[in-house]
Amino acid sequence: MRIDAIRLDIVESDPIVPEWRPLRTMREYPGTRAVRFGHQPYDGPTLQLGPRPVYLCLLRIQTDANLETCGFLTGSWGREQAEWEAQTFKVQWEAELVGAEALDREYLWHKLWMARRYFHLPSTAPLALIDELLWDLAGLYAHLPVHKLLGGFRDRVPAYLTETAVSYDDTLQAAERANREGYKGFKDHAMLGVATNIALAKDLRALVGDDLALMHDPVQQYSLDDAIIVGQALERFGYLWIEEPLQEFDIRGLKRLSEALDLPVMALESLPGNPYLAVPYLTAGAIDIVRQTGLGITGQMKLANLAQMFGLNCHGGNPHVVAAIRNDDWWEVPAWTWRPADRVVTTAAASLIRDTTTVRDGYMYVPQTSGLGREIEWAEIEARTVATF
């Protein structure tokens, strides 16, 4: 099955009233001798514009087997900008993809990996999209969901609710919601200072009881000494892991922390370059759980398998990867929902390509239909396409 063509469509949405606001704002982390910086939810003015359509740049990969897949590269409030991005992508990537064997995903992944460096790309997101679409084509060709092609381990994964850096009381309310709605776990991102974070952890355990798994993600806010103090407290409260406790370049600090705690330490969410950059952390014994950031589905499988060879779990990533491997025990679900006016480019795209991954009864259920299991509104996409390259 060869790639016959790549096509870039500019898809126009209905008019939307754009509104943008920062997700977070910075602040000094409380209760420390040396100044360190944390964050808190943004609460301030928003940027608003008058009604206008979103112009979505859609990548379509077409094959000689009469199979086609697609995914959104980017979106813009201006048609000219979207058309420019579509044309520049096609000039760069048509020569690399057209004529290639679509099922040679490993070959193409290594080409994408080196292009990441040689093309000086500001983001690897387009490369990850290409890899994911190649897996979609393979699933469509084989009439199998991607997680079965990857090996297949299970059809559902326990889900936990996660909350961002909100107030003490709001965190307790979110944990209560996790318990009430049947989630199997809850993760906080408390940034309230060492003593207050420990008090919150104690109250969270008392609130939810012993059956709900609890995790703490301080987003690199602690010093090594603080992380040891908090980690030892979390051990007393029966926590499952501590995530990103230190800045992730600090291999030595993470190793000392892992040695000081029985509580598993998770890291590598903010490091680009995975799966390769995980190797020094694993060989040093610096972490206990690898946060999933592999490039595309192919890269995520490489990272998960690497972690497994060290006897470690690897957490996060594409739902098909999570369902296909043995060493990822959880699916993360955000506790917050963006208002429709927020991140509207994504909202406009979601109505045309729907992810059928579902969360119910405390579990994530991976799609069972062919490929990635998405529902694509091809007719609507065609009707809304205003330019093609």
C-alpha cells in the first residue's frame, strides 16, 4: 500500500466568538528560603475578538489501496495564514511521503526522527500526527483497531481524575467528585507549600478512604529536601506515586530522591527527545515510572518497551498504546472542561473528527473499530473545504 498523495484542505468553520485567556499565571512558591516559582490558575481579563470562522488545515494521506486518513495540522483565525501553513507543509513533506510504502512505519518513523533535527522544526506535533495517521491506515488496511496491531493487551484501563493547581477546598471537592463518579484514583497538582501540601494529602486520604488511589504531581516545584519530606508523608498516607517532584534535568537529584523513598517517582514529562533521552535516567536508576512523551505511536511503543525492560511502568500517551502494553496501569482524565469559547480552534476540529475513546464506570475504553477508531465527517469536511493544495 503506497502513499499516492498528500492533500492539504483548508476547512472553514461556522463563525465563533474568539476568547483567549492564559491557563496559568506565575507566582513565588510559598514557604521557601530561596525564591522558587510555581503557578496558579489565571484569573484576569481575557482577549476577545468579534465573530469569525476558524480556518483548519487538514492533512489527508491517500493511498493506492483506496484508503485515506486525515488529521488536523493546525488552525488559524486567518485564511491566508492557514493556506500558507498548508503550502509550506506540502512543499516540505510531499517529497518525503509520496511514493513511500505506507506500511513501512518503522522506516518512516526514523526518517521523521532525523527530520526533527535536520529541518529545525519548532514543534514535533506534525511528525507525531504523520506517524499516527500511518498507524490509522494500517488498521484500516487490516480491519483491526490499532491497539490490536500493536499487540493487544486489554480493552479497558482504570481511569483517574486529575486536577490542576487549584485551591485547597477545590482540590478536596474534585477528589470527592472522583469518588462519587466511580473513578479509581485522583491526582492533585497542589502548589501550596510543603506543610500545606502535606496537610492536604492527609485530608484527601481521610476524605476518599483507602480504596481510591491517590497521586501527587507538584510540577517540579520542590527542592530535593522538600521532596523527601513530602514523599515520606505521602508514603504514610498510602499514595501511589509522586510525579515531577524536581526539575527534570536533575538526574542526580532524582536518583537521590528515588533512593530515599519507597514511593515511586515519576518523571520525564517535560523532556523532549524520548524515547532516547530516557536511557540515562533508567540506567542511573533515577526514576521509577517513565512519563510517556515518545514521538508518535511508534515512539511511544519504543519508550514503553524500554521501560518494561527495566521492570518499570510507563504512563500516558495514545489510548491505543496504553491498551496494547502491560506496563501502564492508568488513564488520566482532566477534572476541568474548557468553556466553549476557550481553545475554540480545537473545539471546531473536534466536531469533524471525533475520538471515540470513552470513559465510564471508572475505566477508559479503547475504540474497537478499525484504525484509530475515529468518526470522520467526510461529507461535512468536503462541504466546508474552501481551498485545497
